[in-house]
Amino acid sequence: MSAATAPAVALRRAIHAALSTDAALTAALGEGRIHDLPPMSPAFPYVTLGEAQVNDWSTATEAGAEHRLSLACWSRQGGHAEAHQLAHLVQQALHDAPLALDSHRLINLRFTSAEIRREPGGRTYRALLRFRAVTEPA
């Protein structure tokens, strides 16, 4: 693992762990419905960790990385309400969360935006949430 990808992997692991142990989110989803890789035949509703972009955020004296990442909440509850509720729960679980990262320190994790929409076919709703994080070596 390169120095550039190590904080990104550590951050994804910490996010997955935080979501998997959040009582309110687990109550809304059910157990085992936070996925890094979407399952072939998922049980709805569920959450997936999505795309990530990592940029150098170093200063003249300190190393750092800026992360822009997305998560998606998927629902087939027959309308947008469940997608909105799940998006809110994910935001509550992660915004400013003091996550512990392996070999890195999380400076901040901030919710930046959400987009809730009906997917093609009309049955599935997706809430796409975007977050920004800054990390530095521990």
C-alpha cells in the first residue's frame, strides 16, 4: 500500500466500522447492510461506500491528505421518505465523528451535500451523500 492510499484505506475502514456500529442506523437498516462492495442481490435498504478522491493537503512542514468521498443509501420503500431518513442517519453518524484511523489522525470529517433521486426503473431511490475529510500521519 502506498503512502498516498494508506490514509484513504484507513478512513474507509473507520467509516465502515462507525456505520456498522451505529445503533440508530442499524435499527433502520437491519444487521449487515453496510457494504464496501455492493452485493449481487442486496436486501433493501442498504448503504454502500462509494467513490473517493484523495488530494495532497500537505503544508511546507506537515504531511496531510484531503479526502472527498461519497456514500449511497438505497431504498425500495415505495417513495423517497426512507432514503431521506437513511441519509439523515448516515450524516448524524459521520459528521464531525472522532474516528480512530490506523497510522493516521483524522483532523475532521464533514458532511458537504446530499442528492436524493429515483433511479431508472422507478422502484429504487438512492441518497448520495458527500463528505470531506482531512487526515495527517499519526
